[in-house]
Amino acid sequence: MIRYAIIDDEPIAHRIIQSYGEQLAHLQCQGNCYNALEAMAFLTKQAVDLLFLDINMPKLSGFDLLRSLPHRPAIIITSAHQEHALEGYEWEILDYLLKPFSFDRFLKAVNRFQPIKPVEGSVSVADQYFVKVGKAYHQISLKELLWVEAQGNYCRYQLAGRTIKTHQKISAVENQLPSSAFLRVHKSFLVATAKIESINGNQIFIQDQAIPIGQTYKRSLLQFLSNFRQLD
């Protein structure tokens, strides 16, 4: 569950973000603040994982708020002003949503979220992930995802027991999936590292499926293997 709060001086922005959030079962709104001072007081009492933060607000800006927080949650900036984007990324934000933004763009931003400190007993990456298929959004569990294969301008998500094909480039999928759990091994393949059963020559095997290892990606694979103790 991702606990979030909205900090924006425009009530309509709160309504839009909450309406989008209500469509995602793994999002839970913890509070609404209409200026930075109200947000400071709120955040001393309530822990959240993610903030949807406006920049231009009365008295103190969104950036002023960020400077005041000793421990910042993940940040998605929501602003009608594009000129703040560069400064926003200097704060290592997840994404910068330019108002007005669509649900599709909102979903892309949320999918970038990765928990920093998972709760004991939970998975170490955000388990829920949404992909767009036509006009519908399909929820998948990253625990079930085996690999992603590029097929032209489409990607095929191979899960345990089912396949989902989406209109995406594999480079975009690579940017959204957590690098701690998924590895690019070929120009056309991303694999779930926990699902690798064996590596033989220039091939990776997952559930008896041979996946090629591209020459360009051998170094990153060797670096991944160096993290493990190998027995003779």
C-alpha cells in the first residue's frame, strides 16, 4: 500500500488526483493540505510514502517545503508551470506532472515509485504495477513477472500463467521497473533476476525458456553475478 498526501492550493487539483488515486487499489490518501505551512504540521504527525506537491503556493513554495523537511518521502511534482521542471529534478523527484495531466500520465508517474524500506514480510519492490492494453489498465504483480520481450513497438509481459501485450517500448519499461529486481540482458529482453534458473553460454533459462544474452549486456550480467558467492 502506498500512502500519499496532496499539497496544493487549488481544490480542483485535490479532486483530480484523488479521483485518479481511487482507481488504483494500492494507493491510499492520508491527507490534503492547501499550503506549505499546513503540510509541515501535517507531516510531523502523519507518515506518508509519497507526496503530490504543487510548486506555486502562497507564503511558501513547494521548494521551500522540501528544504524544510529533514526526511522527505518520494515526491511527484504537479505544476502548471513547466519552467520549474529542471529545479524539480535537482531534488531527485520521481516525476514532474504538468497540469492538466491525464490518468495515463498519472499512472506512469505512480509506477515509478519504489519503497525504500519495505515492511518486514513484504516484497522488496512495489508489488502492484499497471500496464495499459488498449483503453483498459491491467494490474500485474511483479512477483509473477518472469520477463519482458520487445516486439517492435510493443512489449510482451510474460507472467506465470498468462501473457500481456502492450504498446510500449522496452526502454520505457526498463525505466519504470525497479533495477534491483529486473535486468536488461538483450536489446529485446528484460528478465526478473529472481526467476533465473540457470545461465549457459549466451543464454539465460527461466522455466525452460531460453533467453538470449546480448553482447552489449554481458558486462551488466557479470556485475550482477559478482554479487553472489559461487561454489565450485
